[in-house]
Amino acid sequence: MSEMSREQIYQEGLAALRERLGVDGMITFLQGLGGDKGNWTEERHEILGKKTMDELLEEMKQPK
């Protein structure tokens, strides 16, 4: 498997949870992780970097 980005790993992880646990189970599992303890502002900067809104919108339009 080639090296995946943090976002790709996150998306694959959600897909695996959804497949194995179903949507309700996935939500219950994620709620149990205590997601309210993180700092979204810091995480957002790690994930998105310093891209402008226009850059992010252009990326979203690109086929995967």
C-alpha cells in the first residue's frame, strides 16, 4: 500500500468502521472517543495547512 495522507487514512478508517459496525455503531464508537477533548482549530491547520478558501474549493472540484 502506498503512503496515504492523514485525510485518506481518516476516510478509510471511517469507511471501515461504517462497514463493520454500521452507521449507528460507527457514531456510537466515535462519540465514545471523547472527541470534545481535541482542538479543532489546531487540527484544522494540520489537515488543511494555510490554503485559501479558493484553493480548497479548487481541490474539491478535482476528481479523485
